Amino acid sequence: MNLNDLHQNILNDVKTELKDEFDRNFERKAFFDQAWPKNKLVNRKGSQMARTNNLRRSIDAKVLNGVIQFSSSLPYAKIQNEGGEVTVTAKMKKFFWFQFYQVSGKIKTKKDGTARNTAANLNLSIEARQWRNLALMKIGSKIKIEPKRFIGDHPQVRKSIEDVVNENLKDVTKIIENQFKSKK
């Protein structure tokens, strides 16, 4: 094994290890030990980041010119990972109204048409108000997205890299020792 092979093995092993670690962030619902912010909308099933797992499945890793690059094909991956602001568009407003009508249609009513006073209806009406408030935002106003890191630098990332390098160096040491033993 030459140094180029060793370098390539280390890069491939680090890529695989970090891709697995970043994937586990979706199971942990956290960036290693830093929990993701809670979803502010009520009645949402599952983790906001793992509801469809599209983002999780979109993570790709490549080794190019001695550098490991992580990417996602999804346009919202960067803003989910780093946070930022989104400008409200007409299309978004239509979606918010759609969600409002979907949720408000699930509210159970009495025979006289008024809403029943149940916990389920209360939660639905809170969610409906949240969607209505989003739908009433003016086009061009900003919605702040809290960062929910799933890829990036972290002490655990550095430890994983160190472990992979040490394992590869142990393997090379064993190969060298075996070559010396066989020449005796």
C-alpha cells in the first residue's frame, strides 16, 4: 500500500463515517448533542425534519480532489441547516390558506353549527389560527427560519475523523509489520 492509497482509503472511510453520523442526526432529532428547536405549529405529527425523510435521503457525499464534500439536491436544505429568512410569496399564501381550510374543516361542530368545546377542537382551532396568521402575511414580508443543523463541524465530527485516521494507521502498521516478519 502506498501513501496515495492510504490517503484515498482514509478519505473514503471518513466520508462513510460522517455520512452515517449526519444521517443519525435525523434519528436523534438533534445536531449530535444540540436538540433541534421545537416545531411552533401545533398538531404536527413527527419531527419537522423527518416527516417525509426527503431531506435525509437527499444528503450526498463525494470525495473530489482530496476534499470531502457534502451536498443536497433539495433547495431548502441550506436554509434548514443554517437558518435564515424566507420571503412570503403569493404561492406560499395559497398554501397557507389551503392548510387553514384543511384544518378548519376538521373542527367538529354541534347541531347548531357552533364548534364543540373539546381539546381536539381547541388544538385544531389554534393550528387553524396559526395557518390563517401565516396566510394573512403580506407578500414580501419575512419568515424567520431557525437553524436545524444536520451537517457541519462539531467536536464529534473531529473525533470521528481522528478515529478513522487512527484505524487506518493501525492497519498500515500491521501490513508493514507482516512484511518485515515475512522477510525474516
